[in-house]
Amino acid sequence: VFDRSILQVGGYFDRVGLGRLFRSVRGIRAVRQESFHDVRTLTIGLNPRDVRRPFAAFHRRAYLLIHELGHHFVETRLGKRDRKRLEPLFGNYDAPYRRAPKPRRCGPDYVSRYAMTHPAEDIAETFAVCLWCDWQPGAVRKLLGARSPICRRKAAAIGRLIARERRRDAARLRTRTASPPRRCSRR
């Protein structure tokens, strides 16, 4: 069900310099329960029904995968110091996750109704919207234009972290390709 979306998103992450992030996920599979990211096993489960639920900013399979990769990004690439810096904007990412009813309307400080449910979802949705800008730039501009300055600051903060990760990946790649492979001499 998600094979094409996985290939599309994988290719996109390679093109934009986030290939290492995508490849660090050990497995992506379709599930029947709610979509998830498991930090212990570095796996992502995607439920096709979640695409039809009108809570996310965009309703596409690729967007759902990018959202879950947003959780993976926070868990694997951001340190405690980064999370502390994001806390005034998003709230405590590590706060206990309690099931709350989905709001009927999206608040002006959030990119979607789903982002309002927990700081972790707010960061993941904002991450997905920042990257979705390359897929549907007009729709993202319209979405962010209708939101508050706080929401736009959230998107800018996540955008800076994404740019930093791209620079880090590029530096790792340059370091790896710049040094010639070591050769063992046999006697």
C-alpha cells in the first residue's frame, strides 16, 4: 500500500540532503493500529486509514510518512539542548502522552488540528509541513499565511534544524569522499 510513497519519500530525502535520516529507519510497514514511530526499534508503522482522517495538514500517504519521520528526526537527531530550545514554542516534547479529543478547529498557532494534541505531534506536523513545501509550495504558503506569527516562528525554528541536519549530512559525505580508502599492504 505504501511502497510507492516510501520510494518517493526516500528519493526526496536523498535529493534534499536528508538521506541518512531516512536510511536510519530500520523498517517501515503497514499496520492496523494508529501510525507510529518506535524509537527503540527505529521502525515506523503506517495505517492507510490515517490518511483519510481530516486532522493532519495534508492528506497524502507521503505526508503521513514524512510526519512519522519527523518523530524519528526529533528522537534521533535532536539532543536535549535542542529540545529545550524548542520548548518555549512547542511545549515539553517528553511530557506524558494522554489521549485527548481532537479539536474541532485548528488554532492559529498550529499547522493542523492534530498538532494541537501534544507537543510531539506539533513538532512532527511542523516538520512535515516544512518539507511538504517542496511538494506543494502554494498550499503550504497558503496554510502558513493563514496562521499566526507564532506558528510561522515554529516553522522557521524547525526549518533551521532541518537545514542544520542537511549541512551535517553534507559534511559527513564530503569527509567520507575526500579521504582515500586505506589500503593494506601484504608482505
